[in-house]
Amino acid sequence: MVENSQITYEQVEQKRREFAAALRQFTQEKGQYHQRASELPAAKLEGAEILPNRLALLDKIAPGGVIGEIGVDRGDFSLELLERCKPSQLHLFDIDISRLVNPRIQAELASNEGRVKTHIGDSSTNMRKMPDSYFDVVYVDGDHRYEGVVKDIEAALPKIKPEGVLVFNDYTVWSAVSMYHCGVAKAVHELCLAQPWKFRYLALQSMMYNDVMLVRE
């Protein structure tokens, strides 16, 4: 427990128990609350590997490609993409880049090299403006609502090279931190079931906000 906290662990637990009780009653009355991901056939997982974290996943990406990152926040992971993957171009998509404060990324943006570029506004709208078969990697970490993930997937698919990959952050159905829905897993599974995409890597995270890389079959 944190000293001088205005709320105790037990108070939080009481709220959790109340939520759990309400959820049980809702589901008993035939309500559907969670956005479940459909089960995948074994063929969609064949050859997939588990990695310890998402930095290990980045180390699997061939250097020198063109990368798009949807959802940038502070730019700290953008720097990991830049340093570990050494892309020829790094395109950063975000509704608002006022939070992008990483000094190294800011310096790249201010330089004349033009290796890092920002696309401000709705990510799916801006992604559709990119050339087809342009990206080697699209890293999706934007709107985590199911509808938002689907929009980003639909916009990104024609922009990825035939040998390119899709990577999704927060591959789950529920956010333990925000106690809210996360539509990433549902959208990812639907993509794999509808189109020739399969799992290549699953990168673990300590709160199970895992990353998953998809490749074309």
C-alpha cells in the first residue's frame, strides 16, 4: 500500500467486488459484456514463437525497412523502433503529437534527414493516404476500441508489402489497468480467420498487455 494514499487497497477491492457482482448479474440475465476473441485453428499458430518482451520482437525485424507506428504517445517506443530496427523511414501516426516529448525523436524531426515523419490526425484516414505496398512493418498501438482497431487494420492492409508484417500492441480483450474493453485480440483473430494472416511471434508483457506479430501465409 502506498503511504499517505487517499484510498486504500481494501477500498479498491470493495469496488472490484461490487463490479464483479454487477457483472455476474448482468451475464446471468443474458447480457454480453466482454468482447471475446474467436478461437483460432491450429494452422494459424503453427510455427509461432513466444518471446520474453516486445523489445525481443523488434530484434526479429530486419533492419532498413519502412515502418509505420500507429499511436505514438511520448515517442519512447518510437525511439526503440528507430534504434533497434534502423528503418530507412519511420512514419508516426497519432491524433495528437503534443505528448511526443522524447528528445531523440524530437531531434530527428527537427533534423534535415527526414527519416522520421509525423502524420497528425485520424490514423486510419492518414494511413489511407500512403502509397500501396509501402510499409515493411506497421505497428498498431492506437485506438484500442474494437471499432478503432478494425479501422486501422482496414487502412493498413493495402499499404503493407507482400512480405511485410503487422504488429499489435496490447493484444488482449480487457485492460486490467483501465478496467475497460480492449478490442485488439478480437480484431486480430477476425483478421486471421478472414484473410491469409497467421501468428509469427507472441511477445509477453508483465501485465499481459502482450504484442503479437502477424505474417501472411
